Amino acid sequence: MASVSVAEPQEMEVDRRGDSEESGDDESRRRSINGDVDPNQPTATSKEESPVDMDTITLDPEEEDVDLVHCRIGRIEGLEVLQKAKTLSLRQNLIKKIENLNSLRSLRELDLYDNQIRKLENLDNLTELEQLDVSFNILRKVENLESMTQLKKLFLLHNKITSIANLDHLSGLEMLELGSNRIRVIDNLDALSSLTSLFLGTNKITKLQNLDGLHNLTVLSIQSNRITKIEGMQNLVNLKELYLSHNGIEVIEGLENNKKLTTLDIAANRVKKIENISHLTEMQEFWMNDNQIENWADLDELKNAKTLETVYLERNPLQKDPQYRRKIMLALPSVRQIDATFIRF
């Protein structure tokens, strides 16, 4: 194991709905409630630090899980000795270029989260890689991943990527995280037939489209975009979690075929009526806070969901009713949590 010290992240309560939880321990902690990066929460790496010489870091040739977190590494070099390494974490360093990894053919996971990398390159020999995390860098495009046919999880959160491209060869990809980028259009996903989780929060997407080929998708998060209509969901028959908060949606619609939904998040939109979801009998969590719901009769749409446990309706006109919590409990007896508060029996 490399002889380095790891900086412990500060704990911070956040709303993790709809964010991929596997990309970076600090990823969600650096977000505000609507999925944006919190400017008051600095990254763990100070970009003004001076890089260290790799010769000062001791590497164990027998180590399979190599952890080089926050070591002030400025350049990837001298890692050829790690022939048995299966996971390599270089997060929170000062790395500007991906290089000198060609000999590490046994790698299954590579973590380059929170560096200063501008391009995906020099990864051709890592053909056994199953997980790649290059979140919190300065990437502008997805490229040079053609040889990674075994890749199952790809995290590119918080870069400067403008389009979804060059993923056709990743037919085994199961999770794709492209949140907090500059993407405007959902496209070029047809070949990702194995994809189960897609995260596109905090981009500039205006329309739900080109999702027809994602038959195995179970989680879809497009929070904090510019969506005004729920559409293009008809082929997502296995979808279980849908996160659409912080958009401009006015009507709940287009979910006729999504009967397996257990979580539906339409918080912080412009919805005036709860409708067209009475067929979602498997729903367990319903997030509708920060909308314009004012009619108590709307809750009848949720009565067929016998396992519904969590309902968020705060900051709707309904909440002004002094019997707000009591009326929800009477209408939806299976509910165990109203907004952020559990029901006491």
C-alpha cells in the first residue's frame, strides 16, 4: 500500500435524490439542494499546491487496491511496478494528463476524480477496466474509450462536456453519470442496451427524447434542466426511479407505460394538479414539494399505491391548511413520512 495520508471529508447534510452515489465520496456534499455545486464548499484539492515528486511515494508491488488520494501528484509516472493492481485511486491530485498507465493491464477500476485533466486519452491498453471516474475535471468531450468494451460504470460528473457522443462501443455499460456538464440534447444512447442508470442532472437539456433504446433503464435523473414536458418515456417499461425536479414541467403526463415506478420526483416545477398517475400502484416515494397543488381531492390519484411510504407536498398551497398533516394521513394511511418528518403513532 502506498504510504500516504488521506484527508477526511467534512460531513454535510444534503439531498441525494437522483444523484449517483458511487462517484466520489464528496460529490454530493459539494452540491446544493437542487443539484448544483455549492460555491461555498471548496474542493478537497487546492489547485495552488505544488506537485510532489513520485519518487517520494512508496509503492507496494503486491498491492491490489492502490490508494493515492490527495498526494499532490502532478504527473502520472513510475506506476509500472503495480502489475497486480486492480483498483487505482488518484483522486484529488494535481494531474493534468492521463498517461503512463499502459502497463497496468489488470486494472478494473480507475479513479481520477478531482484533478485538472482536459482530455480522455492514453487508455487503450486498459481493456479490462470496468469502472472509470474522471469527474470534477476539465473535459470538453467524451472520446478515446473505444477499447474499453468491459466498462460497466462511467462517471464524468462536473466537467465541460457539451454533447453525448462516442459511446456506441460500450454495449455493456450499466451506469452513466454526465451530471453538471453543458449538454443540451439527449442523443447517441441507442447502443447502450445494458444501461440501467442514467444521470443527466444540472445540464441545459430542453426535451426528453431519444430514450427508446434503453429498455433496461431503472433509474433516470434529469433534475435541474430546462424540461417543460414529460414525454418520450413510453419504452422505459422497467423504470423504477424518475427524478425530474427543478425543471419547468406544468402537467404530469406521459407515464402510462412506466408502471414499475417506485420513486417519482417532480418537485420544484409548475404543476397545478396531481393527475395521470393512478396506475402507478408500486410507488413508494412521491416528491411534489414546491409546486402549485391546492386541491385535496388530487390525493385520490395516489390511493392505489398501497405501499406508498413517503410524500413531499410542502411549499404547495395545500400546506397552508392547518390540518395539512392530518389530512394527508387520512387520505393516504400507508404513508410513514410527510415531507422531512416521520409520522409518530
